[in-house]
Amino acid sequence: MAPQVETILGYTPDEWSGLDFWAEHIHPDDRDWAVNYCNECTGKGEAHKFEYRFLKKDGSTVWIHDVVNVEMDNGTPSKLRGFMIDITERKRLEELEKKKLLFKEVHHRVKNNLQVIMSLLNMQARKFEDEDVKNSFRESQARVKAMLLAHKKLYESHHLGSIEMSDYISALVKDIIDAYKAQDMKINLDLDIDEIELSMDETVPLSLILNELVTNSLKHAFPNRSEGSISIIFKDCGTNYKLTVSDDGIGMSQEKFDSNNTDSLGLNLVDMLVLQLNGNLQINGSQGTVYTIEFEKEYV
């Protein structure tokens, strides 16, 4: 046995007792086909190369590219010569690339499905004359659009599985304001967002929360005004995140923003989504309306 094999697998030449030892230390999931393939090629005198997992002396698993030449004597195999190459890193990169492609394909399909839902809601809304009904459909469209933007950002992300929040929140909130067009009033938007990356499981509820809170301000905070301000602050506080959404509008009474006693779908939805994030919500309506949400990091 070549000394390189000891370097790769950890077994000394004395421990490497022959083909039986080799077969016994192939990964159980690869053992039968690898041994059968080797025996078949050897019996025919054919050189062969194949890849399989092997159990190292320390108990870990390594991917091996095995190249074997067969020497024959009167039609009978007499000697095997070959070499083993550690291809573990190559296999890891191949598997990672497969996962990336699958991940992108799944989210691409989800994104397409959400676009179909958006179109269906739009088509359905056109069938009604009642403005309240139409507004309900528009609000549902806005919620779907928030999820759609999350999937779009994830699809474009260089870090699959997470979305950078500063660009995402900025794009989301500007879309909400543009879509609402609060009677052409001027909205001053103030954003203070740390460079935070959240998983999809965190981004979707957070985006829906932002959609509800910003929409609520646009609808109710600035009656009979031509201008208003909305502020969004999202901070990394060590073991948790803190989101603050506020406006300089007329404020809200305790009864209005108590999600346990309101018939508002939006505020009930916010309450449910905050629980989904394992967070807590505080609302202050004395000077404008201030929503403060704190939730623990998914991985600390």
C-alpha cells in the first residue's frame, strides 16, 4: 500500500490486510455496488475507476476516487495496481451547487405562484363596484406582494437562505407608499436599518408586519393633511432584534390599538405574526403612533 493512502485514510500498511479489509471499510451504503463492480471488472481483466465513500480510521467519512489496473496471468487476475485520490472537497462543492440550484428552483416556482395569486386577486377585485370590497382585495394583494418581494430578493441573494434587510425594507416600504398613493400627499420616509441578514422564516412575517403597520399609518394617521412622516428603525441588539415603526400623525387611543379587542384584520395579523417571531409588541399612541417589536435572533 502506498504511503499516501495512510495519509488519506489513517491506516498503516500493517493494518491494511488486503481486499477484505478494503471492502469492510467502504461506507455501508456504497459497499455492495462498489465491491461487485470491482470484482466484475477484475474478473474480466479490465482497468476501472470509480468513486465511493470510505470510513477513515478516525471514524469520519471520505470520498475516494479509485483507479485500478488489473494484471492477468493466463486469463486469471494475478495483481491489482492502482491509486486512491481524496475527492471529498470536490464532492462537497458539487453537493452544495446542487442544493443551490434546487433552492433557487423552489423559490422561483413559489415566486411564480405568488404572481398568479396577485393576478387572480386583481381579476376578482374588478368584479365589484363597492370600494370597501375593492380595498380589501388591494390589501390582500399588498400582503402577497410583500411575500413576493421577499422571494425575489432571496432568489437574487448571494447568500442563499438569507436576505439582507436594509435594501429589502427600503424597497418594500417605498413600494407600499407608492402603491397606496395617499391622495397624493407627501410622505417623508426616514429609514435607519442595520445591515442584518434574516432567514426566509423571519423575513416573511417581518415583511407582512411592516406592510400592515405602514399601511395603517397611510390610511389613518394623516387625515386632512398634505404631508406626513413615517420612520422605520431596525437594529441588531446583540441577542435580539428591535423594529420600531412610527409616524407623526394623530395617534391612536388604547381601545383602537388593542389587538385583542379590535375587529381590524391588520392588527390581529400583526399580533399573530409577532407571536410567530417569538417576539413582543408595544404600541404608544400618545404622540403619533409608535410600534415597537422585539424578537430573539433565530440563531445566537
